Amino acid sequence: MRIAVAGTGYVGLVTGTCLAEMGQTVVCFDVEKGKIAALQQGRSPIYEPGLEELMRKNMEAGRLSFTADEKEAYREADVVFLAVGTPEKEDGSADLTYIEEAVRAVAKHMEKDVVIVTKSTVPVGTNERMRAMMERWKPPFLRTSVISNPEFLREGSAIHDWFYGDRIVIGASEADKEAAELLSRLYEPLGIPIVRTDLASAEMIKYASNAFLATKISFINEIANICEKVGATIDDVAYGIGLDKRIGPHFLQAGIGYGGSCFPKDTKALVQIAGNVQHQFELLEAVIQVNNHQQALLVEKAKQYMSLRGKNVALLGLAFKPNTDDVREAASLVIAHRLLAEGAHVVAYDPVATDNAKKHLPSTVQYASAVTEAICDADAAFIATEWDAIKQIPLSVFREKMRTPIIFDGRNCYSLEEAKQANVTYVSVGRAAVVAEGCEVKKGKY
Ligand code: UGA
């Protein structure tokens, strides 16, 4: 089989590389010529552990190639995976321009029957519309099928998730059953359970999954906020509820809210999808609102302990989560803007996401190349991402390096015991604050 992948973003690149690793011959297409030139030299435009090595291995084996020529990509393809972006429009709905362009290009260049597999997250009903577009635009003597095959990869562990995912969803209309069979056979060697559905259900599984996970996060964050006020400890509460198999232990890590390119965008899109059919998705609206509040809460809390005006503040972690250089919708950006608005002087550190963060932050933010450099002479430190490079630094080092060792930890990287032993002031999420001996902070309610 000859496989083409449209779009070399995080989903397309991982999909193309992993399909090649499974023995398929794959060509990845992107309109961005600079990106393709870098990829052709074996350089990944995104930081994803293990991806560049796997890319190079499969390029050397002759199974993986990259092109900016759409004709070359689609002409002889049996299957085209669509992994182009579906960015958020101002009203929260998904922008389908790139999807339409890709469908049009496949229809224009195809020289044999082709199966289109939609990996991009698209609103319910889109794949059906794509079928109609293909029918209209394709050469009359050739056949096309459109399959919905949403992705469930997490940034930072995408390669692992491809090979060891929980399920593979394949949605197809009755007319495209054969194509769905073909795709099932392609995935079979992975040994992952395959869920076969109609198109709309497959599209809905993607949105419902992300919406549910986002709901879990907002839920545990609300519980954490209440814990702080009633004297309970979120770690124990999350562990205690997570042991119930019906609840499960995952996605109960309280913190500064979810970020990234998926949850914020997909939750808003689902509210919009529901609204289009006159259904007000009140629960999900609340999830989004709670998250917005949570991203800003740490600075509000800090203000209860100290004035931030004129203070040197270290901001540790900029990526929306560890093991990625992605800062899209990252809580760190919200925190940075709020700190600046309060008049603080911000020195930020991230092991890999600094360049991306610079595009979103004012030039007044300074950047350090190590945690120890960022916290040197700082009046306060904010932890926004639980990178190993950050949480491996003992709190005693904060005590030594900072002017005043006051730490606002949005990711609960340290135990309260460690904080007490290191004699630092440590304010985390859903747990009692530890105040260092002799530390003059104003304590109060927020
Ligand atoms: C998410 C889903 O987990 C993937 O299954 C899905 O394929 C992907 O979106 C997508 O739609 O493409 P991702 O955004 O890479 O993956 O990252 P997650 O690990 O899900 O984390 C999202 C955010 O939630 C991060 O900001 C993380 O810090 C936060 N989070 C996660 C918490 O605050 N608490 C938790 O317990 C878990």
C-alpha cells in the first residue's frame, strides 16, 4: 500500500513515522516548504521524545519521505491520512479551511481509487460533508471513501500511545465498509482493540473523550480549591477517590488547569457543536470557566501572601505540560502576563519551550538557562510545569539561592514534608500552605 499523510504537524508527523515503522511506505506532505526541507534532512520541527530518531531510521530504510509537492504525494496514494490543522475560530467553532483544501488537492491529483482517513479533529458531520465534496470533485471513473479515525495521542508520549493505545476508532458509512476493513487490517498488527462505528459516532467519540478528561481535571481542581478552605489534602482525596474503579486514578492531578492544543480548543468546539443543534452544554461550559479561573488562581493566591510589585519572580516551566515544547494555551503564559501586570520582574526557565514562549510574551520577560539561574536572588518562584529538570531540584537549593524562599507551586511537585524540612514557604494546590520560620508573609484568605 502507498500511504500519504497530509500535514506534518504533531499528529501527521507521528502518524507518518509510526506507519513507516510498521512497515508501510509513507510520504508526508506539507504546504510549508521550509518545514519539508528540514524534515528531508531528518530534523523534526517539534520536540517529541523519540520522534526524530524513529523518523531518521525509517527515512534511511526508504519507507518514509517528505514532499512539498501535492501531486507527488497524492498521485499514487491508496490511502491518504488527513492530519491538517482545524484551528479555533473566534466563535469557538473549528476552522475547516485546511481540510477542504486537502480534500480538493487529493481529488485533483488522484490517479487511482483512494481512501481518505480523517485524523484531524473535525465537528460532527464533517466527514459526511467531505464524502460529498469528494464525490463532486474526484475524477468520475475513480472511487473514494472517507473514514473517520480520530487520534488519541498525547504530546510527550505520542510514539508510545501509537503503539500501545487503549483503542482505535474507525468510523465509516455503510457504503465505505470495505475501506473500513482495509484500515482495520492496517492497524491489526498493533493488537489494540478496534471500535467500528458510523461516521458521526467516531467524530463524537473524539470530542466526548477530550471533554470528559477536561471535566475530570476541572472537577479535581474545584475539589482542590475546596480542600484548601476546609483543611483537607488533595493528594489523599484524589488517591482515595481514584481507587474506586468506576472513577479510576488517572487525570485527577490538581494544578493550574489544562492547556495545550486540544482540550481548550475541543471543549469550546463541542459547546459550539451542541449549540448548533439547540443544546446548551451547561456542564462543559462550567468546565471551561473553571479552567480559565484555575489558570489565573495561583497569582491571586500569591497576592494574599506578598505584594508582587517590583519583585523578582522566577517562572519555572513554560510548556503546557512536560516533555513538549508546545506552549499553546499554557497556564504559564497566563501566569506570566498576570505577574507582569502586577509589576513583577519575571525571569522564566523551560528546558525546551523557551523559543516558543518568546513569541507569546513581552520582551520584558527575561530567560534563564537553568533553574538555579532563574531562582538566583528571586523574591518568589512560580512552578507552572512539572518537568523533571525542575522537580528534581531539592527545595533546599531554593532556600539557598532565593532572596526569600517563597514558592508557589501550581503542579504540586513537592511534598509538604519536604517543604517543612527545607524551611521554605511553600504554597501549592489543594493542600495547606507551609510557611517558613521567620518568613514574613501576610497570610489570609483568597
Ligand atoms: C490530549 C489527550 O490526552 C489525548 O488523548 C488527545 O489525543 C489529545 O489531547 C488531542 O486531542 O490531540 P495532550 O493535550 O497532549 O493530549 O495532553 P494531556 O496529557 O491530555 O494533558 C492536557 C492538559 O491537562 C495539560 O495541560 C496537563 O497538564 C493537564 N492535566 C492532565 C492536568 O492538569 N491534570 C491531569 O491529571 C492530567
